[in-house]
Amino acid sequence: MKIISIVASFVLACGVYAVQPELLKLKEEGDRYYREGNYRKAAEVYAKIWNQMGDLSREERFRMAVSVSWGGMLKEAEMMLKELLEKYPEDLQIRLHLARVLTWRGKNFEAIKELDYILSKEPQNSDALLVKGNALRWSGRPDKATEIYERIYAERKDFDSGLALSYGYMALDRRIDTKNTLEKLKPMYTYQSKELDEAKEAYLQKFGPQVSSGYTYYRDSDDNRVDTLTLRGIFWLEDYRLSPYYRYIWAEDNTRDKKAYEFGIELNKRVSENALLSGTFGTLSIGSSEKFIGGAGVSIFAGRGSLNISLNTSIMTYTAELLQNKIRMTAFAISTFQRINDSVDFSGSYQLRLFSDGNKGHFMILSPAYRLTQSNPNFKIGYRLIYSNYDKHKRMGYFDPKDYISNHIFFALQHNRGNFYVYLEPFIGYQNYKRYNKTNSDLIGGGYASVGFKLSRNTWIALDFEAGNYAMQTAAGWKYYQVGVGLRHIF
């Protein structure tokens, strides 16, 4: 009996008990892939034998689960780690890696719950704090994340915390701090060199000077036709983002042929961790007439998302009739986007519109959405309630209904793969409104599609298409379609 006990103890120490020979052979194969650094192959083997291996030690099962996550099989790794955590609820190492996997899967709020439990036990656990910072940044609160990153980096001064801090600064538009932090990072391993190269590429895409051009063609059922050409540059001075632009508009209908030229510059500056100020100043030329356009806004992080407030004045340029009438619209707007949890988003906006012809309008959108997937490809379904009301029907070329209400169901798909991305958002719905003492009720539908290709390291091309019979989508309120192409290059 003593000999049997000694043998059993030895087998358990090796992490295996009562395992069939063929399973042992598979596990040895997985272990070999693991030692070679081929985590994808190791993950495939470990996932296959996980439920068939009999008793393994906690340490061995945890190592296998970690390997599965490193191999990119995140769903399987999450299941394994939750199974281990159910058996060993006080093991903070298992809980910490589960939190990492949850963030990699886009389940950031679920991860934060696990991390808060760890930090309630070990408030100074810098690894847990680092993962929590990532979860906050990826869930839309880079301001809170950067506070954590700064604290950890001040204590550790290591590569991982410095890399995270650079991404935090990047998300907050702090160009100088991002640059200085990246320059201090000294990778010690091959994977760190790769991560540093990726961060430098992200810095270039975010802060590198760039030029873009775009062309759109619009047509609606009232035979309005509009060609628009846009040229834009973006560059940074210290932490100020400047974007000069030029826009040429050529609008026609059956009786009119109008052109307009717009010059302007946009300026953005983050004035605190929580607040971004923006301003636009420009002129619009229609014939011999020059009109000032511009505005200002502030965007702040609030709750689980953001809050935006702006005041802008512009000339309506959507059709030839509007260019002829030179209608000025001054709009006060407030909007918010909130992540309710890992699956549910909510966005809402309100605009008060004041027109130079004496009219006044209100426009509001409320839209919850549910994400069916958390990672790439990302698919969600949502609902939009749109309400609008205008004081008068002015017959000046823009859509000015009374008691406009529309209900939309929309679907959105976003997929990125290598040098290609696609975004699709079709919708269906119903609209009801009054205009000129007549009530109108319609089934509506339409959608938006965008496809982009990376032509070279720093050059992108995008193709866009939009169409529908949703009256509020166009200034004139007609059935329409619009096609466009854009090109962007970063230096």
C-alpha cells in the first residue's frame, strides 16, 4: 500500500492521474508545441483534451488555459479559466488572467468586476491595476485609464507599464507625452520589440501629418444633383490639432445651376484629461456673396462614455435651391454616447435649429443598440427613435415637418481583415409627419456601406454608398442616393 501511495503521489505531482495513453501522447504533443513557442498548435491540442484528461494539478491546468489564450482561442480559454475559478475561487492568479482574456474578448466591464475583487484583496497589485487600466481605456474612459498608468509607471518604470501609458496619452491626444514615453521604452524581448513597433505605427497613424481628398455625387427624386469635392490636411503643433480644408460644391436641378466654395480651418486641443475643445472658422462663397461659418464645442468623458456640446452656424448647401436662398442655420447641439454594459450601447442627441428665414426646428434621436459579437467581425442590432418639429413651413427648399416621428430598426456589421475593411448598416422603419396641412405615413428603408483598402503602408482608399427614402436624412426630404470615394495619405 505504501508503494502504491508513493506512485500515486508521483503521478499527481506530474499533473496526471488515470489518463489514457493516447491522451497522454496528445498532451505531450501539446507540451512540445508549448516549449517551441507554437502557442496556436498547443492551444488546439489542449482545447481538444481539456475535458478528457482526468485529474491534473491546478498549476498544470492553469498553464494549459494560459497557453490556449496565447494561442488566440479566447472563447475556449475563458471557459477553462472560469471552470478553474469555480473550483479555486480564491486563486487571484487565475482570476487575473481571466480578466486579461475578458478584455481581449471585448468584455471589459465583466473584466473590471474581476479586477475590483482582486484589488479589494490586494490594493497594490500593479498587474491587476494595469489590466484594469486597459479595460477602462478600451471601454471608452482613457482619462481614468491614464491616471492608473501614470501611477504604475512611476512605481515600476518597466516596459509594459510604459507601453500602456503611451497608449493612454495617445487616446487623450497628448502628442508630446506620447512621443516622450515611447522614446524611453527599451524592449528586452522579441515580443516587446514587436509591441513597440506597433505602438510607433499607431503614433504615426494618429499624429503624422496627412492629406485627404474626397468626391461625392448626390441625386434625389426631385432631380437635385450635387457634386462635392473636398481637400483636407491635418497636422499637429505641439498638442494642437489643426485641419485646414477646402470644399467645392456644384449643385443643379431642372432650373438652377449653383456653385459654392468653402475655406476653413478646424482646431482641437485637449485642455484637461477630461475635456477636449474644438473650433471651426471659415467662409463660404456663393457668387459674389461671402458668408462666415464656424462654431465651437466641448467634448468630455462622462459616465461610461462621452458628452458633447456645440454651437455652430453654417449656410445650407445641400441643393441648388438652398444655395440660391442662402439660408443660414445656427444649431445648438448636445449628444451623448454611453456603454451600458459589454453588450448594450445607448446614444442620444438633441439639436435646436434657428434659421435666417425666421423658422425654428427641434431634432432629437434616441438609439439603444445591442452588440451580438464583441470582437472582429462586430455585429450589432439597434433601434432609433427620431423626432423633429418645425414652427413653420417656409417653402425655402429644406424639409420642415411638424410632429415628425420615425422608428428604425438597424443592423450594423464591421469587419477588418488585413488591408481591407467593410462596414454595412441597412435599416427599415416607419415615418409619420405633417406638412402643408397633410399627414404623411410611409414605410422607409435604406442604408450605408463603406469599403476601404490599404494601398500601401500610409495610403488608404475608401468607397461609400448611401441610399434611402428616410425624409430626415436629406435637407429636401426626398428619396436619394449618394456615392463617394476618398483617399488619405499619411507622411
